[in-house]
Amino acid sequence: MARVTLKGKPFETSGKLPAVGSTAPDFRLADSGLADVTLADFRGKKKILSIVPSLDTPVCATSTRKFNERAAAKDAHVLVISADLPFAQKRFCSAEGIERVRTLSTMRSQDFARDYGVLLQNGPLEGICARAVVVLDEKDKVLHAQLVPEIGEEPDYDAALSALE
């Protein structure tokens, strides 16, 4: 388990992020059209997995906007993964003009959150994902992994984007 905080109060996650150099676990998540999406669907492409609690929070919205702007030049697919329903994710992206990220939902299963070590185990956000960023190469090898220590803070965008180079 790892620990994160929310406004300074500590909470535990289900495990640890995949280690740099390891192969990322496959997943099955729902896209905005309710279709199943797997990691294998992006094989051969660089990926940034921006894992957030909910797009309905200011920090999650900000990080999604920033990755939308900054990752476009990096030739990488940005996948924003949250517990939000696909309908809410789609509505957020439409309202914000988000076009360069793909939102995916954990609505059908907590397996992704458990396998990536980000499932919050206790506290008011129990059952959803902690904030994290995992960068993968074309063969799904982990290039960068950051569990953001304070859920209310933004990830290190520069470190994530630099890992793609």
C-alpha cells in the first residue's frame, strides 16, 4: 500500500503504481460511447494515463485541460481515467473544448484502480482513484509513474511529458 493525503489527512491506496521499467497491466474501461477499451487498443502508441478522482473537481479539471494543451505536440495519447460516468466525462469535455484527450471510466469495475495501486481504501473518497500519472511507451513499458502525494495538488506535468522524449 501507498499513502496519500487529502487536505493533510492520510489515506491508503490499494497498492503501488507499476514500477518504471515494468510492463503496465492491461485494463478494461468504458469510453464515452460505453464501449470497452483496453490497453491493447493503444499498443504501438505512447500513452499518458492521467488518473484522477473526478472531473467534477477543480484540480482534475485543470490537469485535464493542461494535458489537453501540452501533450498534443508529444505524439502521445492522453487517457484521463476516473470514476465519473462516461456521460459526465463527455459533457465535461464538450463544455471545456477538450479534444486531445480520451476519457475512460472505471464504472464497470475497480480492477483498474486495484491493478494500478490507486484505489483509495478509506476516507471520504474510498472506492475511487487517487491522483496519479503513468507514462507508457509503445510497448506498454512504464517510463514514468507518479502518485501525487496530496490529492488536491496537480501532478508534475514536466516530468510526465519529459518521459516521452
